[in-house]
Amino acid sequence: MSIREPQSINLTRGYLTALISAGILSTTAIFIRYLTETYHIPALVLAFWRELFVALCMVPILGLVRPQILRVDRKHLTFLVIYGFVLATFNALWTLSVALNGASVSTVLAYCSAGFTALLGWWFLKERLDWGKILAVILTLSGCVLVSGALDPAVWSTNVLGIMTGILSGLAYAIYSLMGRKASQIGLNPWTTLLYTFGFAAIFLLITNLTLGAILPGAAVHPSDLLWLGNRPSGWVILFLLAIGPTLGGYGLYNVSLVYLPSSVANLVVTIEPVFTVVIAYILLHERLITIQIMGSLLILGGVVFLRIYEGRMSASLLSSEK
């Protein structure tokens, strides 16, 4: 058996895991949009509780199933603190973007991270950046531009904050992806990484809400705003479901995919998420996309399909060259 065969299996496993992650993550924006529209909860308050619920749920689950995962070497703590800060930044920007742009557009804007991830991965992690990956990046970024309506000058004049927040969330997501790949390279279990990053992210978001609430949009103006949902149990239930469903499942599987795939490839694969989100948002939230936005979604889908075919052929070529 060629040593390249396990690599081909890992490639398939990585793509499948990333695609399942995208499907689960696609419901995230729906939950957030519902909470911000129905309960008007500030975006950064929502982000704080989301991170906290994920961490609190993971501790007993991992403690029962694999308690050894709860332990982490002290040498990795600094990395995990920084990783948690990046996650807090991404989720804060992402949640605010959903509130400003809607579920469909904010999800697509977050995936301008595909281009950032490919370039930063090539620069910092020495990941391959060839013509196939560049073409996939161009297709997905073009789709993001079309779906966001960035070609329409009126969008920039009426929603500059929303568009810029969405693009910055994409940059933060790219950095998150790169750090996830680095975590796998230094031997951190993906579920250990998830637990600690969400725990540290919750701490950062709590500090942000308590100290910068009067400055940052979407933060808690008063400490009491952290309990925004008050005695509305339905709101707390939905927020909890957001944490243990699309967040824990989606992010967890995405971290697992980074064990098998370069960060740039994993990030490109999950750019299919906006397609899922668009369909769900259309059915549940009655958000409508115009023709050019549908074309953009198809470009994103095409970029992902092309990348899978291209990477498969590259893997097959390496296999044949070693036999």
C-alpha cells in the first residue's frame, strides 16, 4: 500500500467533515437573526452567552466521555488565550453583521475569509497556493461580492457599517481558521481546543460588555443588560439551542476537518454554508435574494465543487507518481 493512500482517505474524510460542518453552521445565522429581531438582544451580549453556554456544556460532556481531553499542557495556554481572543472578535463581528445585514448576506460576507485564508496560509503556514486554489478563491470571492450587493453604490451609502463589519468578520474567520490548523499541528485535540477557546472567548466578551458597553455598538450599555432576556424562558431556550446545536456541532466538526485539511482548503469547502443559509432564511425568515445574489451563491458552490475535483486529481497524481 502506498503511503499516499491514507492521505487520499484523509482528504475525503476532511471534505466530508467540513461539508457536514457547513450544513450545521448554516443554521447559526437563522438563530441569531431570530433572537435579534424578536428579542432585540444586543449582538455582543448574545455572543457572550453563546460562548459561555458552549464552554459550560462541554465540560460535563467531555468529563464523562473523555476526561483526559479536559487537561492541556501549560505551554499551550498562551496560544489558546490568543485563539480565544480571535474567536471572541470573530463572533462579535459576525453576530453584529447578522443584526445589520440579515442572515443571508452576513453569512456570505463572512466567507470573504476564503481569500484571506488562502493568502495568509501560504504566507504563515507555507500551505500550497497554486492556480487551482487561486481560481477557487476567485470564484468564491466573486460570489460573495454578488450576494452582498457590493457592486451597488447605494449599498455602500446606506449600509457601510454593515458591509465593513461583514468583511472584517471574514478576516477574523480567516485568522481563526489558520490558528485551528496550527492547533492541530502542535498536537492539540480539536475538542480540547474548542473548549478552551470558547471559555476564553466568553471571558473576553464579558470584559468587553462590562467595560466598553457605552462605546461599542451592540454591547451591554449597563451591566444589567447582560440579563437582557430576563424572565423570557423561550429566549433563553433558543439561545441555549444555538450554543449546543450549530455552534458546538458546527465549530467542533470544523476543527476536526482542520486535522485533515489545510486551513485554506477547509475554509473554501465551508463557503458552501451560505447556500444552505440562503435556502433556510428564505423558508423561515422570508428573506429574498434577487437574481444576481442567486448567481453569486452558484459561484460559491461552483468554487467548492471545482476545488474538490482539483484536490482529488492532485492527490491521485501524487499516488501514481509514487507507485
